[in-house]
Amino acid sequence: MGHVFAEIELSNPRQPQLKPVRVRALADTGALMLCIPEHIALQLALETESEREVSVADGRKRKVPYVGPVRVAFDGRICFVGALVFGDEVLLGSVPMEDMDLVVAPSRRSITVNPESPNIPHARVKSLTRPMTERKDRDRPLAPSSPSPRLFHGGSGCGRLG
């Protein structure tokens, strides 16, 4: 199986006067995050929110800037995510692909919107055991639920060190 690429549009929602940047992104279902090279972060005037530690394939670790928010658009779908500034190519990880309900077709080496939800993205969520209106303690925030049985795997996988 070869690499799968997608044409996506990246923009800075905090600076709508800046033009979006169209890029060819490597789709990597084993990675979680959106990763962008430094020149893309500069083009979009993205603010560094914090630093993150990433592990690369050979086991080395390093700190990289975490910027955002970034608006990601693909085939009429959008999501807002943070991005790791790392590597020499744009990498589209599982989180933005899941958020936009995209499907990777390895045999065709392409990404498409989920054919089961062609008009709007579908998201799987857990329901409450009883509706909020029936809860006596509805003024208290809900306790976090247990993790979803569907877990992502892999590390950041953000392109090559350069």
C-alpha cells in the first residue's frame, strides 16, 4: 500500500483577513494530530499555545510548538484543531479525520467523506442514562465518562525530522 494524500485547506479563524493555504497532506491513521511545517504556521500567523513533547519513529523525543486554532477544510467539511509545528510536510492525523468523518480508501489511495453520512459529519457519542431535565443534580457538571472502546493508536508521526 502506498501513501495516501489529500488536498486540504488550512486557515486561521482568529485572522480571517489572511487567505487560506491549500496544501497536499499525507493522511496517517496511525498519527493523532495535525502536523504542519514551520512555514505554514508563519503563513497563517498561528499563535503558539504551548509546547508538546513528541516521539519520532527512532525513539528520540523533542519539544515542538503547539499552535492554533487551525481551521481544516476538506470537501465541504471543516474542523478546528491545534497543530504540532514539526516536520517538512503537512500530516493529517486521526483526530481531524474523525472530526470531519472522513474515510481512507487505501486501495484507491484516497480520502473521501464517509458515504454513510454524505451530507453532514457523523459523530458517535455516548448518551446519558437519563435526560438532563430529569436529573435532580442538573446544576452540577457531569462526571467524565469512561473512555470509548474505540481508541486511537500510534504517536504523533509528524513527517521527517529536518
